[in-house]
Amino acid sequence: MRHPALFAAVLLLMPAARAAEVPPVRVMIVGDFHMSNPGRDLHNVTVDDVLSQARQAQIVAVTDALARFKPTVVAAEWPADIAATRYADYRAGKLAPSHNEVVQLGFRLADKMNLPAFAGIDVDGEFPYEAVQTYAKAHGQSVWLDAAGAQVEAMVRRQDELLKTGTVGATLRWLNDPALIAKGNDFYRATLHVGGGAEQPGAELMTAWYRRNFLICANLVQLAKPGDRIVVFYGSGHTFLLRQCVREMPGFELVEPNAYLP
């Protein structure tokens, strides 16, 4: 005769047992910086020639170190179609020399792992910062933006110094320290101080920022298969939200890049 309590206990354990059989998707988010000096951000780091012999050796050291993770997928901050076309050209030796970090880090690592494809997961989005500034100036709320901007500027200048005196690997390790990532997100949160009543430009900016990062993370989640080991290269401003998304995603496991970076 079947014992009801024992049967119920077995049923409760079955979903957990099945879940244990599915290997997690392990994801490493590597926050990086614009190596080609495009000047597209509110605060921009100054980068010397990454095609120089010394910088190339440092970048190779980074991708060699990350290769120890044995990624099965490499993704980065480009749209899917552009990434696919340029990666094919890169592997065929037809892509012109590029300072861009997607090529220098992403393509180099994917090619080293002999991956046939490259994942571009970027999504364009609005960043209505001018509306926040305009409202803040008109309502005496600029102090919040000024303080947050000064903190970001200090971080950017610190990165400048690290690049001048150190290596690409050391700079990436600094950028990917969890405490620094959390501090860097303070800028976005500070915009919530700007607004009043029904007019909330700071909250609108945050909504747009979260929307873009959720869409990026959706692209990441949808390309992943159980057991994949994915390295994602993205501008460091995105890392807080992308890390959070991965950490909270069932079946996904966040891997710290500083466990591998040189």
C-alpha cells in the first residue's frame, strides 16, 4: 500500500530533481570602455592608440585570460546584423583594422574560441537627459545633477590615469569591481530627484534607461541555451542593470570577470 505522506514528499522533490539536471547558463558581463574615442557619452575617457604594439599585447593578455572560461557564446554592444557581417569579415581577414572594443575584445575572443558566429545584442534607446537638465535648472534642482556628474567625472579621470600608467587588463579589473559598478549606478538614481507632481523628467529618463537594458537582456536570454558559457562585452554604464538581470534570471548564473581578468 502506498503511503500518502511519502508519495507527497516524492512529488515535491521531483521538480527540484528535474531542475538539477538542467545545467545553468553561466554569464560573464565584462564592462568595457570606448577604445576608439567616439565621444558619445556625457563623460568620456581618453584612450591612446590601442593598435600600438604595447596595447595589442595587453589586449591579447585579456582575451587569453577570458578564454580560460571557455565561452560557447560571445556577445557585445552592436546590433545583430552589423555584428554578424563584420565578424564574418574579421574571420575572413577582410575587416579593416579597428580601434573599436567590440572588435578588439569581442571578435578576438570569439575567434580564439573558434566560434562560427558572434552575438550582437544591442538595442537603441532614448536617453532624454536634456529634459532633465532643463527642468532641474528651472526648478532649482541642479545640485543633484551637479553632484552626480562630478562623481562620474572623477571616476572617468581615474580611469584616464589607470590607462596612462597601467594596462588594459588592470583598467578592466577596476571597471568590473562590484563596488565600483554599484557606485557608478548612483548617477542614474540621482535623476529621480528631478521632477515634481505630474512632471517627472528624471523618472522618464530612468524608465527609458531601464527599458533599453531590459531589451538588451531579453536578447541575451533568448539566445542562450542550457549549459552555455557566455561572455558579454558592454559599456560599463550598462553593467549594473545587466548583472542584475542575469543574477535574477532563473536558470542563469552570474560569473565575476575579475576571477579571470589579468
